[in-house]
Amino acid sequence: MSTFNVNAARAQRLEALGRAWSFELDDHTFELPTELSRATARKLRALDDNDVDGLLRLLLGEDQFARFDRLDLTMQDIAAILEAYGKETGLGLGEG
């Protein structure tokens, strides 16, 4: 029986997806991580299901979130961002 090499699998994922997924909004570009650490996953679990700002702050980081928070966008815009992010990375965030 062969041994599963986690490092090789991670390298393949990162080669396929890169380390960050980007989206554009107005004249700004933002990046979200393509993989989440266990520590980030724990912080996500601690958030209320309706804490959209908490989710975005955690994923974007404080600096990007400060820029993002100044923009005028709708909940539908945010849902579209999270849906596209999930499709590209396989991370299902913001789902019921």
C-alpha cells in the first residue's frame, strides 16, 4: 500500500489554484485565500451565520476589509462574490 503524500497533494492544489483568488470591484482588486488554515476555520465556525462583515474581515484581512468596507455594494454583490469564490476554490462559504 502506498503512502499518501500530503505535501505533494497541497503542491498540486496550489499549482492549480494559486495561493489567492482575486476579484475586482470598482477600481479595486481584492484577494481571498484559496486554502484556509485550521485556525481560520475555527474562527469561521465561531462567527454567527449572519455575520457577513466578520466573514469578509477574516478572509480579506484588516487592510483589504477597510478598503472593501468603504465601497457601496449590495448583499447580492457579496453573494455573487462568495458563490464565484466557492466555485473556483471548492470552499463553500456563506451557504445556508
